[in-house]
Amino acid sequence: MKKLISSILVLIIFIASFTTSFANVSTNKISLKENGKVGSFQVVNLKIDNKVVKSVDVPPVLYLINNQARTLVPLRMIVEHLEDKLNADIEWDQAKYEVKVKTNDKEIILKIDSPIATVNGVQKKLPDNIPAKLLTLGSVSRTMVPIRFFAEELGLNVEWDQETWTALIDIPTAPEDESEKEPIPPQENVAEITDVRIEMNDSTPQVRIKTSKKADYKQFKLTNPERLVIDVADAKFNLSDKNKLENNGTLNIPISSDVIKGVRVSQFQNDPFITRVVVDLGKLVESEITLDEKNGEIVIDFVKNTSNDKERLIVIDPGHGGKDPGAISSTLKLHEAEIVLDIAIRLNKLLTGAGFKTYMTRVDDRYVSLQDRVDTANKLNADLFVSIHANAALTNTANGLENFYYPSEKNPLDNRDNKKLAQIFQDEMIKNLNINSRGAKAGDLYVLRNTTMPAVLTETGFLTNAGDEAKLATSQYRQQVAEAMFKSTVRYFEETK
């Protein structure tokens, strides 16, 4: 590794990849150059083995391609912090424009702008066809590649903290070679997890975790992709059958099912002991955890959520963006595009948190044409289209909130009840917000006229009015707007079942 340090300092390698739901985005952005063009990227955070890692130059960022967002994280940051544990060598081939990573049992080759990686001579497609990329900050260029693919190939655990927008990477503790160690008396109050298996219960998978004694645990869910995480406290992962373990000490149990996709188990922490069980969930799956005291097992049962509401797909459309900032307030110079994106992100978090499927027409400050917004919603066959805007007028006295709809009666083939949708949004939002009501109004607006699903366009307030501007400037009010729109959406689906 030492012989390659100079090469690493010249050209650093990046990895990453999480599809996010774009909730709680910070406003920390950075301009980076790609293929000679400067673009704006959202900065995200990185933790390695539970320690915050900072980059001296190009930071971890979100990268968007083909309407997918992936987190790009510097491999240099991983190599420098986990060099001894990974035992990895990195080589950069300038002529081929590719990087090669070698470990004891893996050789991974990634080529710039190619969505195909080579692992031990076998070609593998990178997630969502997002290729390795070269991004530049000042005079420093870094190679960017998807983290989940890369890290999991190296046996690393990868998670995503949606609240703080942090990629979490850790190396599972490898099993100890008991033959080379003196016997150690069992630690007091520490349970051992000796078996984890999947059984079928009435044709539905059931995960059973065998513990040597009763153990406490906590559970939480991660999204994109959907995962259930169970952290068993004061528990040492000591699988009876060591032949089932990967080289890094991880147990991987694949399964072909639409309920769960697989189970991974590893020693997440040693001091104190924490064993982590991660279950890859299918879509619309709920879980229930019970204790089987007779057999000394933690039991996880699963059920498909068949609620029609939770199967609804909602396209969230933050207006304007990029070269089109929209309205600009006169006093605080607030940009409509930034305000409505923030509200959209907050709404997206509320909807996905409730189990709805969502899609955002933009997730950062970029230009999206009206036709592209319409085409996206129609191709996705969405159940609802919600466009978010902030208003402006020639007079500073105009104020308040209004919801627009396309009058379906103009087209005999249009059977949408857009007026009812807009009225529900108007009523619910006024009930929850301290703002003047301007009513639900008919409007021949492009995105409302040309979408094929029920559609509403919400004007959240006037940036040209001092009172509305002051409200929209605060994160508290934007959150209230998002919550009111969420309640409106839920009410609409309840009343149109």
C-alpha cells in the first residue's frame, strides 16, 4: 500500500450509492466540474466505524443521473481510515482511465464513465447504471463510484441515516480463531447469538434469532432500499456453524421472496457487544417481533401491507429550478425555486414515512422543463400530481394561499375530479395554516392540463407580500405547509376510495 500512496494522493478514488427519499436535505452545496462543465452538488456526510470523516477537498455528494440519486463518497477517505483492516492495494491506470482495487480475495476494476465493473474477472452492472465518474474541485480530480456495490463487494456494512443525510460504513468484526487463543471466561450478562435462520410460516418467511439467554434489542427501519434493522444489545455473535460465515465474519442468508430479500448478521460493536441483524424487505411489508421464551429465540414475522392508500404513487413537483429561479422576494431576496424545493422535500419525507410511494421531479436546484415534468408523471402512471409554487404579484398587498385545478369539463375525455382535489387541499391547508384563503381556482396551467392523473398546483403564499414572505422564510412555516399538504393528500385518498 505504501508504494501507492503517491498515486493515491494524485488521484483519489470515490465510492457510494444510496437512492434516497430526499428528506431533511441540508442547504450545503458545492460546485464541482465534470467533463469541463460546472454543476452544483448536494454535500452529504460520512461516518466510518462510527467516526465522522471529513474530506480535505472533494466531499461526499449526491450525484443524479437518469432521475436516480446516488451518494458519492471518496474511497480515499475509506482507504485512509480502514487501510490496515482492508489490506487493500489501489492502482490507477491513466491510459485506460480505470482504477483497480485488490484485497486478499477480490480484484475490483472500475472504469470512468462505465456502468460495468469487473470483479474477479466477472463483469457486474453498477446499481441503476450509474458509472464511475471523475469530479474536480479546483485543481484536484477524484474518481467517483457507487458505494453499496463497492463496499459490499469488500464485505463492508453500509447503511444510510436519512435524518442526518449520512452514509454509514463499518467493517464487521471477523470471527476469532479460538485455536490460537487462551480460553476466556464468558462475560457476565453477555448473551451469545448462536443461530439465525429463515423458516416458512404458512408460506411466509419468518426470521428466528437464537440467543443463549434473554436479550434486549431495539429495532428501526431504513429506506431506499427498505430494511429492518435489529440491534441485539449485550450480545456476541458466535454462530455454531462457522462454515456459514463469510471471510469477514458476516452471515448472509439469501431468499427468493416478495416479502423479504435476505438477512445479514454481523458483530456490529464489541464494546459493549451489539449484534446487528439486517433484513432486506420487499415493498409494503410490515414486521412484528416477538420473543419465543420456550426456545430462546427472537422471532420476526412479516405481513404484506395491502392498504390501497399505501400503494398510491404521488409525484411531487417543486416548481422552477436551475436557470429559472421563479419569483424573487423584494426584501429578503428569497428564490421561489429554493423555497418550494424545501417544502417538497419535507412533504416527501412525511409521505414516505407514512408508507406512500413518491417521486420528485427534481431534488436539487436544476432546471426541468414543463414537458419533462408532465412526461415523468404520465409515464409513471402516478395516482396524484402535486405541484408546489410560491406566488408573486405587481402589488405588494396581494397575499394568501390558493390551489389551482384544471377544469375537467373542458375535455369530455377527462374524467378527473380536479376541482374536488383542489378544494380539499384548500380547505385542509387553510384549517392548518395561519394565512389568508384565496380559494380553489380553475386554471389552464400546462402541468395541470397535460397530466393524466388528478393534479393540483398549490401557491403557498406571495413572495411580493411582506407578511407571506416572512412566513415562507422560516423553516417552521415551511414544515407546517408540508404537514398541511400531507393531511390534504391523506384526506383526498380517504374520500375518493
